[in-house]
Amino acid sequence: MDFHGKTVLVTGGGAGIGRATVDAFGKAGATVVIVEKLEKLAVELRDSLDALGVSSTVVVADVTTSQTALDVAAAIDSEHGGLD
């Protein structure tokens, strides 16, 4: 599939299935917004995606509270104009 021009969100993208999902969307051309609660994983992920030339934004946040989830959504809307 072609995701060029699309913005997608992956939570927990620093490891496991989340990381595989980030890689797949990145390879398909998407701008990937990743929410990762562990700062170390977030930094490693950002650096790795930058090296691969994947357009991404990495947000360090724990979106298990509704207010944090709303804050992250507002930031995504502001920076990317929403999600596809």
C-alpha cells in the first residue's frame, strides 16, 4: 500500500509489534507519529527513523489518562493537521 501524504499514529511504537508497525508505515511512505511512554525507547526510535529518512514525530507520553490523550491529539492536530 502507498501511504505517501498520509499521517498515521502508533502508540507504543518503541518495541515489539508497535515498532514493526512503525517500520511498515515508514516504508510505505507515511508520516508516522509515535507515542512512546519510555523516553529511552523514544530517543532511540527517533534517531533510527531519522537515519532511515522516515518522516516522523516522536512524543514521550503515557496516554493511559484521558487528559494526556487529549493533549497529544491536540498537538497532532496542530502539527500535522490531524490523522488519516
